[in-house]
Amino acid sequence: MKFLISMHINPAVLDALTDEEKAAIGEGHGRFLQDLKKSGELINTLALVDPSQAAVVSVRNGQPAVTDGPFLESKEFLGGFYLIDCENKERALELAARIPDTAIEGLGVEVRQVMFADGNLDA
């Protein structure tokens, strides 16, 4: 079963962390990534830039319109994700609990099953 583990970031929370705490988060993600590779459960992972660098595209009357900035104004934003393939939801939750962000108040980790991929239902 495939799951997306998304990490939601609050810049104010990150800014309040010490350099040592930030380094520990990075090291924790490194260990987690290596463990996922070793177990064969990792499909992909990506980290995203700050939403201030985003562009929003919409089409009105057949004409594309592009605006700078995030789609939603929010304190939190999607910072990245792990796409995994594991036995079941319980295993996905077990893996998500090992992400260092889960130990920091104000950072969020969400687990969602993939409904379809490459046009195939029940990916």
C-alpha cells in the first residue's frame, strides 16, 4: 500500500529552534531516509522551498494568469513529503512517528493513503 507522509511547517516554530535543534532535525531525517531506503519502503521524497517563492496559475476565459506567492495565506505550509510503499496503515503510522518533526510542538506530520497513481486505482 502506498502512503504520502506530508510534513507541515510553521516558520515561527522553526525560527524559535536553536541551531542544535535544527541540526538534530536534519540528522533525524537523514537517518529516517536511510532506514526507508534500507527497508525498501521509500518511493520518493521531496523538500519544498518556502511558499513565498511559489506561483499560482489559474485560467480564466482561456487565458492563463500567474500570481506570486502561496495559494493560501496560512501560518503553516507543506514543507515536503515522503512517498512510501509499506504493508499497511499501521506500518505507515509507525514510520511517520519516527520523523523528527513529530516531536516538535507546532510542526505537523500527516499520513494519507494514495488513492491512485499512474491512472491505477488502489495504488
